[in-house]
Amino acid sequence: MARIVVIGAGLGAMAAAARLAVAGHTVTVYERTSTYGGAVGRFERDGFAFDTGPGLLHLPAVYRDLFVKTGKEPLEECVALTQVDPAARHVFADGVRVDLPNASRAGTVAALDAALGAGAGERWGEFLTRAREAWDRTRRPLLEEPQPADPAPLAREPYPALKAGLLRRPTTTLAQVGARELRDERLAALLDAYAWSYGFDPATAPASAAVLPYMEQTFGSWYVGGGLRALADAVYERCRKRRVEFVFDAPVEDVLEKDGRAAGVLLAGGATAEADHVVSGAPVPALPLGRDVPRHQATGTGRVTVCLALRGAREADAVHRTVVHAEGGRPTATVLRPDDPALRPDGDHESVTVTATVRTSPEPDAESFADRMVEAAGRAVPGLAERVLWRHVRTPEDVRRDTGAAEVPGPALAGAGGLLLPAANRSPLPGLYLAGGWSHPGGGLAHAGMSGALVAGLIVEGADFRGSR
């Protein structure tokens, strides 16, 4: 069987490694840092623990499939999965609050009608119907199949245009969807928040970004007991059980080429590792290649994360996730308050994570921006200012140090002339494959897992591979 070198130990790269090892290949992972997980990090101090990357899991079926295909123990035997309900509480700029249930369209419509007035829920439901049409048109080519050699069809907008009289009026951006179709500033803010949470500016994101709220509200949001880092632990352990070898603190400086195809990697210090195939999970802009890098998605956004250690117990009616919409110069902030004893020293304390999307250039002043984030979070956490013991701020530059890129890539989106399609899993160099959030089908835990499945399929089945089933 083949010798395979994997660059990086992010979730997508490890998903590919486990699948390839099960297929009988010899797999070695070289990771430039001292740990695995990539963007799925953990910060710990004084008995408090925080996820520094994603805080919730969407489409857990991706990882269920990974664990079924790579061993006897299913995912739920390796991690504790719990549906988050309500999926989110939204606090709008005018003070109105609404709790949206997990994976219940009827419940969402009813909640929006009750909070925002009769008709609001119906307009949101009609929008989701159109979003489903875009989802149905793009689900398989964007998520389950290798990116086609000619991605031009995916550059066209799949979101249906509304009729305006006898004509169909095109809707080109997500912000236009909110303004024209939802006709309520709060519903538009709700839609915008989904785009920002994935790193997209709704003013420039294509209308096809409507699939993001459709996906979450249809398939639900899940929490992993112990935090999302526990998922990274479980995938790493699955790789180890499948005899994947990991070499940490081993930066890869270049991909070796022989006879016009990838033949291994050059490590820092001059050592080499020969391979029949190379899988790179590194960010595409930072690929160690002495040649042009493949096309990649560029959002120009990253995340600021504030980890808050709080005195005092979490109130009984607290919700797991609250989205506080922008007000008076404050950013739209997502506040995560998992009721998880593993993340706090005892029942008289609480770990809270606040995140916001920012431009990576120029990057805002970290401490002043964090001040505004915490001020916004005070609308979600009673008595927050008086409860803070300490805080830890992570900026896009911290993300760059840990992962190799300050940007956080978003899921692949159709439309926009193809600008939001990530790199294909097959690189321009034969024998070099790309996995992880910077490659097809894009960023996010579920999408990274899908990329690992696609890369493994391309290597194992070759030209006959037509996608995941």
C-alpha cells in the first residue's frame, strides 16, 4: 500500500488520515506545533477551560460517518453529544429578545411571530423555503462531490429571484435578501448574524449564503461534552488506534517533487520524508510551495475571542448561546455559556466565551475591542461586569500563530462569480491533495470533516471516485 504524508493535524487532515489508514496505507502526520486540532484549541487557567475555536457542532452526521467507517466505536461512545435548545437567544438592538428552538421550523416561526409581531415568522419561513431551494441545488456539488474541474456552474447564483410584477428581480447579496424579502430590521439583523458568524460580510456575501441559516435551523446545533476540544481528542485517538503516526514540532518547509508529481516533504532542519501521496491540511495561502498556490477563498475576516472567568454560578434560566446584535458602536457578539462542569473549577464559577468577527486588515486594537465585546455580552449575562475575575483575549494574530493564517475560512458558497469557492481537493501538482477548512468544501467543523472524506476517496478510489454517499 502507499506511503502517505499529511501536513498538519487539524480536524480535516486527521479525518483524511484515519480513513486512509483504515484503507491500509501507511500514514504519517507532521504538525508544526506541539499539539493537534488546528483551530479547535483550548485555553486553560485556574481551573477554567475555554474552547478557542468553534463552540458548537453542526451536521454531526459527518463525524458519525467518520467513526463508523474507521472503527467499531461510534461517535457517541467517544464523546457526549447534546442538542442545544434553544439553539440561540437573540437580543436585538431595540431590546427585543427571542429564543429560537433547535431544528424546529414551526417553533421558529411561532417564536418570531410572538416576539416581532404577526407575519414576521411567516416571512422568515418563506425565506427558508427559498433557502432550501438554493441548498437543494448546491448540496451535492458543494458538499459531497469533489469540486469539478470546471467550477463555472458553481459561480452562478442558485438563490431564486423573487417576482416583481411581471419581472424577476435578481437578488445578488445577502443584505439585499434581508432588506427586500424580510422587511423587518430585526429579521435582517438575524440573517446578517448568520453570515458574520461564518466570517462573511452580508453586504458582499452572495444571496446563496441563505443556506447557512437553513442548514443550522434544519439540522440543529450540538454541544460536545467537555467542549469541542473533546472532539479533536476523539479524532486524534481514533487516528492513533488506526496506527497513524504523529510527529509534532515538525514544520514542513516544502513539498518535494519528482517526475512532475508530489514525492514527499522537506522538513525544517533539512530532513526529508518520502511519500507516494501528500495531503496538506495547512492554510492554502501558507502552503510550503515554491510555486503558485491554488485558488482559495479570501474573506478578509477573522475572530476576536474573549475568555471570561466569572465568579458566581450560572443562573438556572441561562441559555447556552446568545447572539447580541450590534448597538451603539458595539459589535455583534456571540456569547457561549455551556453548563459544563468540566469547564469550571466548581459550581460557584462559570466559564463564558464571547466571539466577534473582525476585519483582519487593519486589525482593531485588541483590548479596546474586547472592552466593547464584553459590554455587549453584559446584555446576555446578568451582572457580568461585577462577576469578572479575569479575561483572556485572542486576536486574529493569535490564530495566525496557532494555525498559520489569521483569517477563518468560511464554507464554500455558490454565486459571487466563484470567489467564495475554496481550493479544490486535488492540487495543481499531481499527488498533492488539500484537506481542511481552506479546501473544498470550506471552513467549519462539518465541512472540514467532509474534506477529509473527499481526499481519502480521491486517493483510495482514484478517477472512479464520484463523491460521498
